[in-house]
Amino acid sequence: MSVTMNKITQQVLAKALIAAAALIAPCIGNAAQTDDGEHRIKHVFVITLENKNYDDTFSGVQDPYLNGTLKPMGAHLTRYYGTGHASLDNYIAMLSGQPSTLDTQSDCHIYADFRQTGITTDGIPIGNGCVYPATVKTLADQLKAAKLTWKGYMEDMGADPARESATCGHPALNSRDLTQSAQAPSAAVPTGDQYATRHNPFVYFHSIIDTPDCAANVVTLSKLEADLAAVATTPNFAFITPNLCNDGHDGDGTGATGATGKGCANKAPGGLASADVFLKTWVPKILASPAYKEDGLIVINFDESDAYSSAKETDQTGKTTIAITFKGETCCGQQAGPNVTRPLSEDFPVSAKLAYKMTVIGVGGDRVGAVLISPFIKPGTVSDTPYNHYSLLKSLEDIYGTGSYLGYANQHDLVSFGKDIFNNR
């Protein structure tokens, strides 16, 4: 009897141990997962630069600080792609996962409401326009729901109050955007104004601009340094937009000839040269901040490539048309979305004797590359994994544990940043 009871007791204990092991194993797995670099990051700083193709950016000729100093400090993403042409649709993709509309792929010269006519089976709004209804959510909305903090830091915003305010700067709804080109210094505006609304993704969503969060959290770049002084004042997510010269958009980086030549409106050289100076000014401040040192990640990317082919043709009347063609290369199974078709072809008349014709063949923004720096990334890391702006959004949603993916960040086959990057536990 006692032998039988001992056997029964042993069997019961064995089953209990197996059951306990089954319960403990997932916990061990989750502990290992949440202990990796990605899941320990709590503060992310995204610096988005403009319109540079991969070969120019990573040749190191015009931007020695980015290539010689920053790239060796972290991970170089060799196959990071923009998701559209021109600027605005890329910024919107990074913040909300929404694909291009006819207006956003043309940078929304009229700051018009999005006119929704339907919705796709995967939840993408069908329609056209620029400023999405409050039902379309962003990473900022997800962070607020998770009781995390965010801010957008916009260089030059408010420099000319006649064009935009110093917080939540945007045109009046359904009016012309006066910030489409840089404003040179003048007696009325001594510093000039090189702020571009289209490079500020937060102001294209009613879920943000219709709330006090916009004025509180979409601020001038000059506020960043004070916010970096302590962990408590540093937002969990900081999106940093240089002005039209310092982001590399204007000028070509070869001269300082102002409006009459190839420089910026303020006569700085522009291009990668000015972008490099911006990085050299601001990245060390972020690196020295308590929040970065504790659990930070810096992402330096570009919205789209400016690599294109061109051809010139003059007709019998003497009118010249310059045809510019972008390949629109992409990765990661990117979809065009329901609101645009490819190839895209647009005409831009300049005068009776000159016109431009822009063609974009594919749905993407071509290869731009990116650099990521973090205590959780081994210096000198190189990743050849294909990523794009939707991958960035998905990665941020993973980092912050939002519990869902927005727009095309929710593509089932889209890869977020992984152990190829976060490799320094």
C-alpha cells in the first residue's frame, strides 16, 4: 500500500513539475525578450533630414561628421528606404503609417482637410486631402494613451509670425501654405524663416491640432536643450526637424551664394554640408543628456532620395521641358495605398518658355540609408536588412509597447528593427 501510494505521489509530483515548467518557460522567454536592448529603450530621438540619395550621403565627402563620427558609433542601415516622393507623405508615414494621397505626395500647397469617401478592408481611409480626421490616429495618440510623453521640435517655427505661430505652427485650414519656400532675412524678419509646415507631421492630424497637446508639445527647436537637462523633462519620443537649410533640403552644400546661387536663403551652403553642421551641434547635446545615457536611441534618417535622371527637350516654339524621373524604389512589400496610382506624372509650368515634368515610376522614395546610435547598439554595426519609414513606426510601437500598429505599419510581413541592430545588451 505504501509503495503504491509512493508511486502515485511521485507521478502526481512529476505532473506538477511538468505543468510548472510549462508555466515558467514562457515567463523566462518573456523576461529574456523584455531584457534586450530594444525593450529597454525609453527615450527615442528622431532627426529627419532631406532629399539625399544613399551614395551621396554615405560617401563622406560633404558630411564627415555623420560618416566619420556618428556612423561608427552605432548601426548603419544600408537598405533603409523612403516611402514616397515628395516630402510630406514620408513624414506622415513615419507618424501614422498612412500612405500617400494625391495632395500629400504634392506637399499640400493648400492646407486642406482630408475628404474621406470610404475605408479599405485593412483600415486605410480612402479619399484626398492633407489634414486627417480625428479618427485617424498617430504615434503621439498611442503614446498619450500609454501615459508616455512626446514632443516635436521644429527649427525656425514662429520666426515669421505672419506665416506661422511659434507653437503648433500651420496655415489656417483650407488656405495656402506660405512656408513652401524659405524666406530670406529682412528688416521685418531679421533671421529669415526657413520653417516648412510639410516637415512637421504632427499638424496634419485633427487628433493633435484640435487639442491643447499641439501647442504644448509642438514647439521650437530652441526648447530642446532645456528639456534635455533632466530625464523627467525629456520626452519619451522627440521628433526633431531642422529648417530648410539645415536639413539639407535647400542649397547644394558647395557654396554660400544665397538666393542668386546654390546656397540657402540665409546664404549658408545648405545640402549635406549644413546638415552635417546641424548634427555636430545637436547630437552631442543629446548624447550628453541623462535620458539618452540611461535608455536612449537616436535615429538619423532622410525622408526620400533625390537621385533622378533628367532629359531636356525644346519644341519648335522654343519652349523647353525638363523631364525628371525618379525610380521610386522601395522595399518590404510596400503598397501604394488606395489613393494614388503609379507611375505618377506631374507637370510644373515655370513660364511660357520653361516647364518641368516629374515622373515617379514606383511607389517608394528610393534608398536613403539611416544611422542609429544607442547604448544598446554595438559600435560599427552594419545591417543590410531592408527597412523603410513604416518599419520605423512599427519599431517605435514595439519599443513603447503600444499594443497595436497603425496604418501600413500593420503589414503582416513588415519587419521592425531587430537583433541585427539592438545587439549590445
